[in-house]
Amino acid sequence: MFGVAAAGLGLAWTWPWLADRMAGDAATIARGETLYAERCASCHGAKLEGQPNWQSPLPSGRLPAPPHDASGHTWHHPDGVLFRITREGTAAVVGGGYESDMPGFEGVLGDEDIRAILAFIKNTWPERERAYQAQMSRREREKTQ
């Protein structure tokens, strides 16, 4: 019981820090852009445009890689979800037998690298999408405190 409470307290303590880190300064965003080009663009597109027909299942039954620009749904998710999907992979986060071609990058990218990539992606969104995503992230943090 104490372990669960301590873990919850630790998570609540780190969410504000995580949000601040994912906002990114110019150097972090530039590093994120480079890492995105190296690790993400082959599936999600050099211009964050995603794969064609990303909302229609492939013959495998899995969905194509979605766009990370404003035309996609990335900005609908709070920071913690985006971080976990990138680190653990979509199937691990969604659960319930969901299958995805999105791998987890834990062990390939460090947490700071993941935060930099997400800061780059978020920096490309128009103000409306950034404001919505920031609100979702605030709600997520409030739930963990």
C-alpha cells in the first residue's frame, strides 16, 4: 500500500516537470527535429503528414502511421500519453490486445530525446491545437495530484 502511494506521489511530483520539459526551448526543439528525422519521419512523414489513408486499416488490420501535424489526432492527447506511446509503443499503452506497428523506443531513445521529439512536434502546431493539447495535459496532471 505504501509503495502504491509513493509511486502515485512520485508521478504527481514529476508531471509538472514533464510538462515543462516537453514545452522545449529552441535548442531542445532543434534536437527534437533532428531526432524526428532520424527515428520518426520514415513512418510519420518528413513533414509530419503521416501515411496515406491513415484512418483506414491496412490488409494486416493495423492502422497506418497517423500524421503529427494539425490534421492528425496527436494534439488530442496529453503529454503523459504521448510520452508513454513513444517510449512503450502504442499497443502497450492502448492494451486490450490492440496491435500496432508503432514500436516503443525505450532503450533506443532516452527520456530527454523523447521529450525533445515531442517538443518539436508540438512546436509545429497552430496555436489552437497547442492550447487544446496544453489543456488536456493540465487535466491529466490534475488527475494525478
